[in-house]
Amino acid sequence: MEKSDKRIFTLSSEKPATAVLKMGVPLIAGMFIMVLYNLVDTYFIGLMKDDYRLAAVNLAYPVMMITIAVSNIIGTGASSLIARSLGAGDIHRAEKTVAAGFGLTIINSFIVSAAGLAFLPQIISGLGAKENTFQFTQDYVCILFIGSIFTMGNYTFGQLLRSEGSVKYSIVGMIVGTIANIALDPLFIFTFGLGIRGAAIATIIGNGAGMTVSLMFYLRGKTLLKPSVKFLIPSADITKEIFWVGIPASLETLLTSAAFIVNNNLAVSYGEITVAAIGIAQKILSLGNYIYQGFASGTQPIMGYNYGAKNFKRMMSVLRAGITVVSITELCVMCLYGAAAPLLIDIFTDSEQVISIGARVLRTLMLILPFVGATSMSRMSFQAMGKPQFAFVITLIRQLVLYIPMLLLLDHLFGFDGMILAQPVTEIIMMAVSVSLLYTTIKKEETSENL
């Protein structure tokens, strides 16, 4: 069987649980590697024994999330169209979509860089940086904006590879980029004496290396799809389809960034040391987050392919298998975090105060893990189906209707404990809402198709 046939077989016919694991596990491994970008920066900045620099890296994190959110417009929108086109047997349209994804990523990256640098001081203030952290945060964020093309290209090109089933190729780029970041962080931070700016430079170079590797798979003809340069400027219909799915998808990350900023501004009222502690806990938690995100992203091409093929029975089977796998896995991770929270925080700082607060935060936030995977898988499935309006409803309810109001209310009523409990409460409610909405939608589609 040809390699391309194996990729299509995984999307179309593999046993649901096996397909979810085959698509999800390599992606999770790659995402674990990707999260090292932030963890490595946090670790080496922590070696400088300056809690304000450590807090600055955490305050800057929403900028990285926003950059990824903008790249997610193209990555998710194009990936959904590619998977559905493959399911419908339209290879030419899938190849045109890959090329369009390249061109739109370049355009968007220049917009992000220009806007970010033009409003840099205002952005730093909005992130919650105060007198002791403002300059450190600005130094870090400035470089992130300058290198937006590399961050966005690395993220988007990996998504495009996954949309055709080439998960392993997408992971190679992640691995190369992370190794570069790990090697360059101590060199730029300590040897060249660049401090927090050195951490940002290493991150950008690492992303650039990852982007280049992913691009090389296309240039060397290793991929299932063979995009042409003449389609870099996309047609109106493909652009419309990409943005129709991609914009609502990116709003999830943008609204998460907004919630993150609200959270940081509330946390600053408890002291900038608390910001550092929360940041470390959230980055450790992100390892657990990448498990459910990996399974959801890995499942997205399967759902998109089978929606294009009108195979609703397989879609339901894949959904059930995916939710079961991700929930059991995350429950195990939650138990690990509960047992080892202080030891995990201790890796990044020797401040007893930061360790104490960070462990307390981690043991509260970890309660989201058994629930949030089902929500993420439901949202990704709607995007795969080309129904971004439903994915947007999930995002809107999750962040604006529930989480941010819950964050403000519980902080007002119960102080710091209430603030960190807001997210677990939100995710428990959202699991029931999102799964019910997806199940009902697929059943309606199936009934309509059979009439």
C-alpha cells in the first residue's frame, strides 16, 4: 500500500480509537516539544534569580497566544477545507488551499508585526506590566513581534501538514525548532549577556528553524499534496472559505488571551510575585492542556474527511472514542499534578513563596483536565465540518458568558481562591453544553442526508 493510501486509510477506515491515537499521540508528543519553548524560557530566566524578569515572561505570554490566534485563522480554516476536499475526492482544490495558506500566512504576519510595534507601549500596559516589570516585558514582546513571520509560519505549516494526515512530518519541524531554542537560550541569555531579550531571540530563531523544516517537506515533494506557487495568491472562493472557518476558530485563542490578561490584572493586585507563581503553574498545566489539544487537533482531519464523505456513523464513533481516550488520559495527568505540584514548581524557582503559591494554583487549575478535552474536541469537530458558527457559540459561552464573569465574581466574593477556581467551574459546565450541541448537530445532518 502506498504511503498516501495509508494516510487516507487512517482518515477513512481505521478503527476509531486506533485512528484517534495514531493521529493524536504523535501530535501530543510534538506539542509537548512546542511547550518547551515557553518552559525553557521560564527555566533559564528563573536561573537569573529575578522574580520580576520571571513575571515579565509570564505577562508576555498572551502576545504569543494572540500571534498563534491570528495564524490559527489560516491554519484551521485551510486545514478544514483541505480535509473536506480530500474526503470529497477533490485533490486539486486541496492543493490550491495549501498554497493559499502559505500566501495568507505571510500577509498576516506582516500585519501583526506592524501593528504590534506601532502600539507597543500601550500593549505592554494592557498586559498588566507595572513599574518593576514594564521594561522587561517590553524587551521580550518587541522581539516576538519582529519575528512574527517565524512563529506564525511554524504553527500554520504544521497544521497544513496534519490536515493531509502527515502528522509525523509536522512533528519533525516542532522537534528541530525546540532543540534550537534549548541550545540557544543559555547562549543568548548568559554568554551574550542579552538577558530576557536573549530568551525572545532564541524563541524566534527556534520557530524559524521549525518553519523551514516544515516548508522543506513540501519543496522536496514528500507530502501527499503538491501545492503550486501560482496559487500563493488565493482565489476569492478559497479565501472566503478559509476565513469563514478560521476567524471563529481564532476567536477561541483571542478570547482566551483576553481572559488571560484579565486574570493577570487581577493577580497583580495580589502582588507581582503572585503573577510569577501563577505563570509557572499555568505553563506546567499547559503540558496537560496539550494532551487534549493534541487529541482534538488530531481528530479534526478525521472528522473533516468523513464529513466530506457523508460518513456520519464513523463521525459519531470517532467522537465517542476520542472523548473516552482524552478524558481517561487527562484524569491520570491530574492525579500526577496533585501529587507532585510543589516539586514541579520547584524546577523553575527557588523562592519558597513562589513555590507555595504556584503549587496551590496548580492543584486548583488541574481540576479542568478531565472535562476540557470533550469541549475542545467538540469545537474542533465543528471547525472540521465547516460549521464555525457552532464552534463560535462554544467559544462565546465559554469565555465571555461564563469564564470572565465567573472570574470577576468569584474573585470579588472569595478573593484569590475564588479567582483560581473560576476556570474549573467553567469547564465542568462547558463539557455538557458542547458535547450536547455537537451530538444534536451530527444527528440532524444524518437525518437530513437520509431523507
